[in-house]
Amino acid sequence: MEKERGILFVLSGPSGVGKGTVCKALREQKLDIQYSVSATTRKPREGERHGVEYFFKTKEEFLDMIENKQLLEWAEYVGNYYGTPIEYVNSTLDEGKDVILEIEVQGALQVKNIFPEGVFIFLTPPSLDELRSRIVGRGTETEDLINNRMSVAKEEIELMRHYDYSVVNDEIDAACNRIKAIITTEHCRVDRVRPKYEKILGDDK
Amino acid sequence: MEKERGILFVLSGPSGVGKGTVCKALREQKLDIQYSVSATTRKPREGERHGVEYFFKTKEEFLDMIENKQLLEWAEYVGNYYGTPIEYVNSTLDEGKDVILEIEVQGALQVKNIFPEGVFIFLTPPSLDELRSRIVGRGTETEDLINNRMSVAKEEIELMRHYDYSVVNDEIDAACNRIKAIITTEHCRVDRVRPKYEKILGDDK
């Protein structure tokens, strides 16, 4: 039987919601899913390997990738470029493996334009109060900065409507279980499995 | 916060695939989901209680329910009527509880006409050979009867396209886990949870 193509899962959500923590917890569960590897112009840190943590690129190479539409999304952050190479995602999906991509809300919307068949998961805070206390809890930011981050987060939550699923990050384990349920469920969608059954029935005729 | 309405899950699949066995295994897991109670004109057996195993009806009452469109679906089977009362399903959903309904493929399509917002799950055999051996394994049916049941099953599998999900019943536990994943996932769908977040954001303005 022909191998089914993998599914791209895009995990995003407002700044402060805990995307990184949830993604780390998912990784520790050793699911049968590939984590996307980003391209970056930042210099490798001690122990980081090309093609594992990142694809390390010069600025010229990165700008060429943008120019040649080889990135699903990209952004500049503190003077360095970061982006998701389409080629890596596509070749992994072609091998029949699912890919998970953890990115910011704006980046996820870029991905959706190029890759509408992806599954878009929005990680949401249980409440705005809880989001505020997570942002406050991160460090010693001023009241103004906190209010600013809260209003950005609220704008990001309004972008939830472009996503397929909303997963509440009330507890990390619960959020991970919901994401795993979504991965299982997406593989059961009739649109995805019908061709296989039509082949079975066709072969039997 | 306003209580979210429950979701109707309709579990169906070709005759012989093991719907009853999977549903029984699900029940034993004591999920937070209500099993639909059918109406029937069949006489109660020892220990069966009205409103628990079935709603017991006279033939006149049942025909009235059909006439008044009070059934999501119905069928006649060996001289008795069986059907799903809309009222029971709707009032359970209104309480915020999910409902699961296990029925034949044709009945499920009737439900879909009246209740398109339901989630339709098609239980599929891992292969046609496996389905045949399950049908054979049931008893002492003749080769002709088995072939007949197989061709009915194949026609039913073609109706999978009207469903949302296809769950392979390779092993009961695995099938149950997929169904549980679908239940969890459907509660994460953005269309369902967005009104809640819009309210949170609205209240905060």
C-alpha cells in the first residue's frame, strides 16, 4: 500500500502562553513526529550542529532563500534572520512523517498562505489574568512593558480565527494530551484515508 | 462562563466491523459522555428499564413519533421499530454533555440530514479479508449469505465519504483510543471555542 504523506502541524499562540515549554514536553514524549529545523543567520552556539538545531546560513544565503521563495515563513529578530525551509518540511512529509513547527502567530499566518493543508493549532492561555501573571512572572519588566505585551497578546488571540484548533494551556500535560489527540484525529479524517479505501475496494472488484 | 453545548458523536460502520464491541469497550471506560437511548416497540426483556436501556413505546406511539418528526432516525427490524428520539439527544446536549449514538450506516445518514453539526465516525475493517473472516467467524452462515453480506459491507464502505472520520478497528483498544482522541479534538475546534474567547476579550475592553 502506498505510504500516506505526513501532515504538517503548526503550533503557535500569543507570546507568553508557553509554546516553547509545551513543545519541549512533547519532544520528551518521543512521538513519531519530526520537529522542523529552522534556518538562521545567527552564529552556532557551542554544541549546535548544522541540520540538527538549525541550518546555519550566511546573510547572503538567507536573502537568496527569501528571494527564491524557499522559506515557508521568516522573520528578523535582534539582528538575525530565522525562517522555515520549505524543502526540509516537504521532503520529511514525503517520507510519510508528520512535521511539527513551533512559531509565532504572524509566522504561522505566513505558513498558512503557502501551506493551507497544514493543521494550525493555537495555544491559548486559560484566561487573560493568567497570561498577565505568566508575563509578569518572567522577570522584572515594567508595568508599561507588561501592558504593551498584554495588548499584543490580545491582538494575537483575535487571530485565533485563522486556526483549526485552540488548545488551552492550563497544564502542560493536559495541553500535550490535547495536541496528541489532534495528531491522532487528523490521521482519521475521511478526506485523508478515503483514497486508501477506494483503492482497496477498487482492487477487489 | 456560559456552558458550551455538548457534541453529538455518531458511530457507525459496515455490518460485521465490530461497532457493538467497540461501543461496549468505550462504555467500560466511563467517559464523560452520554450514550443515546433508543425508542423501540419491542417488549422489554427481564431487567430492562424504560429510559435506561430503551424508551419502550407502543406501535401507535412510535408511528406518532415518526409522523411528528420526533426521531433522528428509525428503522424496522424483525417486526419491531427502533429509533433515536431527538428530544433526548437535544436535552442532553443542552446540558453541556456529549452524546454518542451507535447505529447502522443508513441510519447515520438519516441523522446527518437532520443533524449536520454532529460528528460522524465510520468504523472500518483493517481489510476486506479481515471483514470476511469476522463475518464468517460469527456463525454458520452459508457461502452465499457471506458473499451477500460482503457486498452489502462494500457498498456501506463507499458511504464513508459522508462521514468526518474513519477509525480502523484493527484492535479494540486502539480503535477506542482513536475515538477518544476525536472527542477531545472536536472540543478544541476553533469554531467551537471562539465565541468563548471573543467574550473574554470583549469583557476585557
